[in-house]
Amino acid sequence: MSSGSATDGALRGARRFPRRIEDLSAATMSRIMGRAVTSISVIADTSGTTSRARLAAHGDEVPDSVFVKMAAQTGATRLMGELGRLGETEVQFYRQLSAELAGAVPAAYGSSFDGPTGRFVLVLQDLADGQCQFPDTLHPFTKDQAALVVELLARLHGTFWGRVDSGRFGWLYSGSDDPSVPLVPTMLRTSARRLATRTPIPVADGEFIIQHYPAVARLIDTPPHTVLHGDAHRGNCYFRGAGQNVSAGLLAWQAVRCGHPARDLAYTLITSMSTADRQRCERELLDTYRRALAAAGGPDLQRDELWRRYRQAAAYAYVATTIVAGLGGMQSADIALAGLELAVAAVHDLDTVAALQGPDLGGTS
């Protein structure tokens, strides 16, 4: 058990920090938002890796509605979140980084994080107001939609390029430094074993990645580094505008990491496009990214080098989708298996194992 979960259990009822959506009051929201909230009511709520709700709000200079995120209800899911410091990370993102991405992320109205228990409350702009379009997670991105998201990733990466070592972002760490890394090989083996009896998807195509996971993670994280979203699949994207004035935005910043941009690119394109569309468009989309990155203040990445890093980073999409589909509880089964199928196909057609192999990973060069 994580220290946060253990402390949370020991202090249950002894601390006033809100544990559930229904624990939120107008007084609590006033403290978090720094505004006089006179009343709140739940419009809708859901749960998954976090507890989420749309709240109607009233008060002095208070939005008509807000979106609230809190720690997950179930202990097992909350433990996974604490291992990855998901709540703390998202709170830090909105406090320190989000202002530099204005217009591409929800506005933050306030946040609170309880260090001893790992619980948090994050109050954000409610985007479900008819002005934003949210992709159907079972319908892949078109090439044009993918290009908008790639350009947004370039803005993110370019904005923070060369700044992650400045000391300002000391709370950021790479995927290979994630506290959960020692647990990942076991989670992968367990997931692959379960999936072998549940689906015809050839999960075993990634056996090399499972066997060498810690080294694979370190290889994917080879510098240069910038700030990564970490989980930019289509369910965490939205679009605003119409016609020639459409722009993309990103939600769910709890998995922000520092790392090589290929990790974001591979995960996004692999999990958000059909395999056929990705195969047809990915080189062109990577070129779009390279141009947008340079325009956003980043470097002019070499085309062949980015392609090599992209092929390697497909391993991250495989790892993430295998664990989500195999362990369950984080996404509905149909969405999780659809993501897994896309990732396994990419590992195969991008020849990711060959791109990973070298003296440190069971290869010769």
C-alpha cells in the first residue's frame, strides 16, 4: 500500500479534506476557488481513474458551472493513481504550466492537494457548454483531426523545450523514473496472461517489450527532453470552432512527464487513428509536427531520427494498452481492447522490436 493510501485509511474521518464529490460544499468550493460560492449542485458525475462531476454553481463572479476532479472512489484505483502521483501532477500542471497553453487547455479556477493522503480537488472550466466537440472514443481521428492534435503537441513541446532542467519543474520526472516502474513487468505479464484467454489479439507480439521493459523505458526516454502530456489519446482531446477555424485542446493532464516527444507522438497517433489511416499518414503527420515544433520554439528535428524514435516509442503504447485492457477497471472493456488492438498492430507494422534491439536490449547493434 502507498503511504498516501495508508495515511488516508488511518486518518479516515479525522481530516476535513473532501473525500467524495458529495463532500463538497459551498464553503469548501469558496476556499478552493477564492471566490464567494453561495450554492452548488451536481449536474452529472462519473468515476474511473478519478471521480469527476459537473457542478452548477452560484455566487460572486462564479461560473454557472464548473468541472471538478477528485481522487478515485475505489481503493485499488486510487492506489494506482497515487503510485503515479496523478492527482499531485495534475494540480501542479494547472498551477505552474497551464497558463502558457491558454486556449488549448481548460481554465483552472482553483485546486487543493492533501499531501498526507494524496487526495485532491481540481476545479476547472466546464467545457460541456456546446462550444466544444468531444471525439467518440470508438471512432478514430481523421487525418485532419490528427494533424490538429499533432500541431498542439508541437506547441506544448516547443513551449517548454530546453526548460525542463531549469529547476522550475522539479516535480516532473520521466516515464522511466516513474515510481510504478518496478511493478510494470509484473503487471504486463499478468495482463498478457489474462488477455491470452480473452481475446484473439496477438498480445504475444510484444513479448520482447515485456521481457526487457525497464531497459525499453530507459531507451524511449533517451534525451532530449521536453514536457509531455503523457496520455493524449482521442478520449482526452477536444475540438473547438468550425470550418477553417478549428483548434484542438487537451484534457486530463495527470500523466504529464518529461521525455522525448516521440513518446507523445507515437501514443497519440497509434491509439487515436485506425491502423490503415495511421500507416498511410504517419510520416506526413510527423513532418507536420517537425515544422510546427520549430515554429513553436523547438529544434529542427532530423526526419529519420524522429522516425526511429517514433518506432521505438510504439512500445509505450503497447505497454499502456496491455495493462489497461488486462487489469481492467480504468476503461470500458470494448474501448480498452480497441486500443490494445491498435497498439499491437503498430508494434508489428513499425517493426518496433527491431528498432529497440541493441547491445543493451538483446540485440547485436
